Amino acid sequence: MASIKYKDPDAVLDWEIDWSNKLETGETISASTWTVPAGITKDSDSFTGTATTIWLSGGTLGEGYTVVNHITTNLGRERDKTIIFIIRED
């Protein structure tokens, strides 16, 4: 199920996904990729053993953008998390 977040078009903010409740004991994130549609900008991204982070800027007022984070773990498992960003004034 996708989560919905709200973002101001002028804001440059980081968004984190905590994957710890989806990981088995001893399992860690070994790779993370983000799919970001045109119209919103991925400024950077990073990950730790249990969380992923993306920095986003831009977006058009009233538009929604579906961003997907795909992770691979040290045990070979793969998972996706979808976030829908709705652009509105804060």
C-alpha cells in the first residue's frame, strides 16, 4: 500500500523509509534505487543497513508524483515501497 506525503513546491526536503520492521534478524539493506517521475527532482539519495533516504525538490502545485524505492538485502530479498507526493503550499 502506498503512503501519501505532502510537499511544498519550493521545499527541498529529505524523506526516509525505515525498513527495520520488514527485515529479518541479521538482514541489512545492500542496495537501494529510487524511481522518480519527470516533474519532481531527486537531488540525492542514501541508505544505511535499515533505512533509505531521498532528497526531493520541485514539483507542480496540485500534481501527484509516484516515487518508488526498491531495495535488495544481504540475504537476496527484494522489496518495493511506493510514496505518492502531493504538491501543495505549506
